[in-house]
Amino acid sequence: MNTPPDLASSLQLRTTRLPDDDDTPPFPNPAPELYPFTPRLAGRRGRRMSYLDEGRGEPVVMLHGNPTWSFYYRRLVLHLRESFRCIVPDHIGCGLSDKPTLAEYDYALESRINDLEWLLGERGVSEHLTLILHDWGGMIGMAYAARYPKRIKRIVAMNTAAFPLPAGKKLPWSLWLGRNTRLGAWLITHCNAFCEFAARWCVARQPLAEDVKAAYQAPYDSPAHRLAVLKFVQTIPLRPGDPGFDTVQATAAALHQFRATPTLLLWGMKDFVFDHHFLAEWKRHFPHAEVHTWPDCGHYLLEDAGEVAILRIWEFLQRDPGP
């Protein structure tokens, strides 16, 4: 097994860039010391998607959820990019990407999957993919995987889903409020309630450092820039007829295709949404998976478990070459 890369030496690596990259991101890097990358931009239908493309080797695609952005994976990228090509997009409306209006972009699950498919096609990434998934990234990533199962070499899932709400699990009241009421929508967009709530309650071991908290929230600095945060909540597919529910069902029905795919499940057990019900469902679909749990960690596992979770991912990538 190779030695895990030293973080200090990894910081000295230069960011890879293409000669035709646009150097002006839609939103400036809010924390260059914490997020020491120069993001690239990909343009599609008049919208610019910010993404990282760091290192060389087999591709590792990291997909974030709500209300985070590629910042969530910053330390994992620094550890892996000496040995792997790390591709980490900010979904449209999130992070450093464009934040279009509803008239310009529908913020639908299917559009998210299409965006990912397009970006990977543009980057020439079509085989031996490792998917690293968190929160909404699980649904987006596994729906893409269901379209192209032969492209997927490994799966790493952290506090996420790729199937309907498990039996016995109720939608937490905070999500219900944001999903179903005008008051909830107003609190999310005008008071930044969802980002504030996440920064406080998605870690369990200790509070986020103030500079880390500020970096998570920086791209969502106005009501107009919180539209994606709101739409991710409002479009949680719970039952037939909800937007995206057909995609969720189809993805769940396709998960049997990955029974031979090396899979790693990393779980913070104090997650108030993606709790033991979701982990049990992942284990049902992926009985062969390697599983690590942290009873004292929350939804932001890479913040709570930190270097230990990163080491589990590194060991998995080195140990299990896949098919």
C-alpha cells in the first residue's frame, strides 16, 4: 500500500489548468487559505459551472450536497491529488458557480444529473470512475451511475441517499417547514436560516471554526444567491408525483447493478436526516460494502471525523482496485 500523502507537501502542488480557461469565476474564492485552488469554469447553455480538476491518475468525482459546495471536499482533494485526478463541481446555483433565476434554470434533479454528465463528457472522463458522494450528491451521482454502470469503478457514500425515504423515517420538521411553507421559504432565502442551521447542527464533535463556517456560507450571501439552497429543499422527492420521484425510483431499481462494485460507506450517526435508517438501506442494497461508523459525528462527516475519515477513503482506494 502506498503511504498516504502528506498534507503539507500536497499544498505545494500546482493546480492543473487548461489554456482556454476563463480566469474570472462567477463568485470569487472566499477563503484562499482554506480552499487553495484555482477553480476552472465550464460553460453550458449560458451558465458557468465552477469545478476543480486537480491532479492526475484515475478520476475521483466528488459530489456535494445542500447547503455546501466543493469546499466540503477541500482536505480530501489535497490528500488525493498526488495519486488521483480529483474532479469536484459546484452544482449550478451553488458555491462559485453561476446562480441563475428560475426563469433561466429549473433546479430539477434531472438537470443536475445532465449537468454532471455533460461536465464529465467535456473533461473526457468516461471510465474507471470513483464516485465520492455526500447529501444530494448521492442521488445525483448514483442516478448518473445508473445511466452508465460500466463507467463506475468504486463508490464512496457518506450520509446520503440513492433511493426513496426509508420506511420508518420521517422528514425532519425543519425540512418540512422549508419544503412546504412560505414561511420556511422566506426564512431560507431572506434570513439564511438553512445555511445557519446546517453550520450549527451538521457537526457534532465541536463547532465549526469561524473561518470555516464563513467559507461555507460565503457563496450564499443574498436572497438571490440562496435559490439553489431553497430549491434543493423544496424538491425533496417523497412520493409519486413529486418532481424527481420517478428518477429516484428508477435509480433505486438500478442499484443491483453495483453488487460487485467496491463500495465504502462512511457514516456520522448523529446526522438528524441521513441517520441509521438510511445507512441500513445502503447496506441492504450494498451488502458487500465496507462500513465505518462514528457514533459521535454528524452530517458533515469530513469536518467531524476529519483525517480519520480521509484515511479510510485513502486506504479503500489503495486496497480495492475494483473490477
